[in-house]
Amino acid sequence: MKLSLVVPVYNEEENLPELLPRIYQAVAPLNLDWDLTLVDDGSRDQSAAVLKQMAAADPEHVRAVILNRNYGQTAAITAGIDHSDGDIVILLDADLQNDPADIPLLLEELDKGYDVVSGWRKDRQDNKLTRTIPSRIANGLISNVTGVHLHDYGCTLKAYRRDILNKINLYGEMHRFIPVYAAEAGGKISEVVVHHHPRIHGKANYGLERVFKVLLDLITIKFLLSYAKKPIYLFGGVGLGLMAGSFIVLLSLAVRRVVVGTPVLGSPWFQISVMSFILGFISILLGLIAELLMRTYYESQNKRTYDIREVIKK
Ligand code: UDP
Ligand code: MG
């Protein structure tokens, strides 16, 4: 069994010289086949040069992948996963906030038969107001909406079996949702408390604006989980609801016209219900287009709508 460590790097020249010894210290005693993939995500400092030196100094274990420009942490992670080949992948940050000393703990937990072991920064060392508190709210929300119950989706330090990663495509800034995709793909998920240290060198790349991105990502993932294979249920459901509602309003306006004599056209409800009737109709049409897209997605790539663990036959 082989372990691949993957580290995304963006402007971390001061942290790298300290990171490598800590990784060696954690992994060497484990006595297993391992490698380390350091991905430079278009750093503007000397990180790329430092990574090249590190790869040259220990070609047996260290690989440097230098990206063309800054693509963001998720893309950097994906590049690292693609360029490594261990059966187990552990991701960690380059800024020394994650502690490589936790690696054996993650492996031990994974060994109990899990596909993903998520690190939980229980004692998180980041700015309370802009990071820790918003993140706690976001984590609660993600846990509720997705039904995959973890305390800390944003913690990079997590261990994955490659089989499960192979089933997942990551876009945008979706790396925090890997456990959710993994659960959807049938993976078993666990969680362990890991250490977290304050950032000493360099500066954090994210602030409060990430809250909104996470919120939008969450809407996307909820849609994908619940409706990607049957979009007409969502669009058509909304559409039918709107049309039914406006039909009832129009009908009661007509009844009122006959019984009391109030003119239909004078009521604002007339315009509102005509508008929502049209909206409902368009929503159903959108759902039909989404159904076409979904079929194209599966059939053009020969994708299956299921995933088999094993088939038993004499
Ligand atoms: N990172 C990256 N590309 C980016 C931003 C960040 O590869 O565009 C890396 C960064 O070098 C670090 C990790 O992603 O190793 C996490 O970044 P950061 O420490 O800024 O995030 P935080 O720990 O504050 O969530
Ligand atoms: Mg950090």
C-alpha cells in the first residue's frame, strides 16, 4: 500500500523549509511506501524555485508540479492528486497550520474500513470574527443540508482512498465538499480531531467573502445531490406550483366578478397571477432543457446512473 501526500502551495516560501522536515518526521517511522507531491499554484514569491530544489534533493519521494498560473486551491489539489499514484491520498496545507504529526492518526482511522477520514480543527487558531465563527455556521449548514455530518469541511487535512477520489470531479472551490461527493458515491466517512496552529509566515488567502462562495457551492451541491438525475422534478415542481396557484387566483377573481361584480382587470392579483402563470410555464420548459442536458451528460460519456460494488454469480 502506498501513501501519497499532496500539498497545494501559494506564496509559502517561508513555510516550505519547515514543512518538509515535519513531514519526514511524521512519515519515516511508519515504514510504508510514500511520496509527496507539492503543487505550486502560480506563486508570486520564490515557492516554485524552492519546490524544484526539494524535488531535486529527494527524487525518490518528492515531486514538484508547477502550475502555469494561480488556479486556486481546489485546482492545485486536483493537479496533485492526478500526478500522484498512492492508494491513499492525504491532503494538507503548506502553511504549517495543519500538523503532519497527525498523519498516522488519519491512517489508523482509515484502516478501520473508511474511505474518507476528515480532520476536525476542534481548537482552530484563526481570526474568530472573520474565520472561525462563520466557518462554524457554514459547517452546521452543510451538515444539515447534505446529511453528511462532519464538524469541519474546510480543514484540508483529510485522508482519502484513491478509489473514491477517482469517482469525483472537482470544480470551482469545491474541495471542502469531497466528503459529501464521497458519501454520495457510497463511501464511508469518519472524522478525527487534529491539531491546528496559527499562521506564522505569509498571509491567509481567504476572508469573509468565502462565506458567500460556500453558500452558493452548497446550493449547487444540494441541487446536484437531489435533482441532477431528475431536474424536471425541481423545475417542473416549481412550475406546476406557480401555475396551480395562479389558476386558483384567476378562478376566484372570475367567481367574484360573477357574484359581486368586481371587475377582474382592476385587481393587482390579476397581473400577479398572469405573471406567475407564465413564469411557471417557463420553469417547466427549463426543466425539460435540463432533462436533455442531463441525458447528454450521461450518454455522451457512457456514464452509468449507478455504481456497482460487486456482482456475485456462479
Ligand atoms: N493555496 C493555493 N492556491 C490559492 C490559495 C491557497 O494553493 O490560490 C494554498 C495555500 O498555499 C495553503 C492552502 O492552499 O497551502 C490553504 O490556504 P490558506 O492558508 O490561505 O487558507 P486557510 O488555511 O486560511 O483556509
Ligand atoms: Mg491556512
